[in-house]
Amino acid sequence: MELLGYFGAAVIGISLGLLGGGGSILAVPLFVYFFALPPSQATSYSLFVVGLSSLIGFVKSFRQGNVDLKAGILFAIPSFVGVLGVRRWILPHIPVQLMWGDVAFDKEVVILTAFAVVMLLAALAMLIPAKKAEASSGAMTFAAKALGVGAVTGFVGAGGGFLIVPALVKMSGLGMRVAVGTSLGVIAANSLLGFFGDVASGAALDYLLLLKTSVLAVAGIFLGSYWGQHTPEAKLKPAFGVFVLVLGCAIIFQQAFN
């Protein structure tokens, strides 16, 4: 199972290199199902692996001129607030057992189920053709969406690229290639901020496992970037969307009948 997990780490990087997002949505299930980590702990590993590989991809995109630093910074600042707020003041205070009427829900089940729902939304975003939209100048709307992306990142350990890229395209008027490069910078900042916040809070981590999976993810992002230059995005997104949709449904089914 661990060998499949290491292969999955490379797939995370490949997806980030190809699409500027999506790979992070695989990271938590990878650590939960292939490395037998509880979901709350898996989010910390996911944040580091996704953050490091996204940072490498961001630097590569920046050198190619495919980054809008101003839009990235304006999006990143509210996102930081969302990440820190959730990781430091919400997740640690969620009780181990959550009650809804007479029904008890385990905290780990809630986190993994929430993650599966995010996966389904990501899949739909990839499968449903996006309508071209004019850039919006609504600063409050932009900040609110950025804050929401940060909260998602903090809670489920996903970078939020599937939310960031459309937001940058629609609200900042960026082209897809620049939006993808800028998104990688925001993902890297959000994810690494969340991870180091966990470390500061005393999270117990297997650093050797982190090193192995991170090296494979970084190698994957270089491979994904190379493939992305020779493969039409129109073919990649639907295929990846179907994969994420199936995986999200499988997680929900597994949690419902576990």
C-alpha cells in the first residue's frame, strides 16, 4: 500500500504542474488510505507536500512571466486569515464527538466527509464548462472569496486551487496561464502557513515520510509542467474531474457504511 502512496505523491505534483490545482485534493486521501494516518493529522502532511510542490511550480511560472504578483498578494492576505483562523482557533476546539440530536459523529469522520464534499465541488468545477466572465472590481467580494478559500484550506488541508483559479480569472481578469501561476503562489503560501502553524502548535509528524512524499511531488510537478506544454488543457480537466468525482463519492460511501 505504501508503494501506491508514493506513486500518489508523484501524481499530486503532476496534477499541480498540469492544472495549477487539483493535486491537493488527492493528498489527504493519500495519507489516510495509503499511510494509515487519521484525517486531522493527514491534513498537516497534505499542507506541507502541497505547499512545497506549489512553491516550486510558482517559482517556475514566475520565471516564465506567468504570475501577477499584485493579484496574488491581494488574494493571499485574506486567505492567510482564513487558514490561521481555522487551524488555530476552530479545528483544535472541535470536540472528538459531535452530537446532532441523538446521533454522535466522530471528528475524524466529519473532517473526511467535509473533504469529500470539497472533492465533489472540485470535480464539478472541472467538468462543467466555465462561462467567460468580465473582471469584477468588487473588493469586498474578492476578499470574502479569498477568506473562504483560506478557510477551506485550513479545514480540509486542500490548497484550494480549483477555487483560486476561477476567482482570479473572473475577478481580476487574468488569463488562464497567468491565473494558474498566480494560484500556485497563493496555494504555497496558504498551505505552508497552515503547516508551520501546526508545527508551532506541537503537531507530531513523521519527517522522513514528509521528505519522501515531498521529493516525489516536486519531481511530479516538473513532469506535469512538461506535459502541460504539450497537452491541451481541454482534454486534461474533464479526465481529472471524473477521477476526483469518483474518489469523492467513494469516500462518502465508505464513511456512510463504515
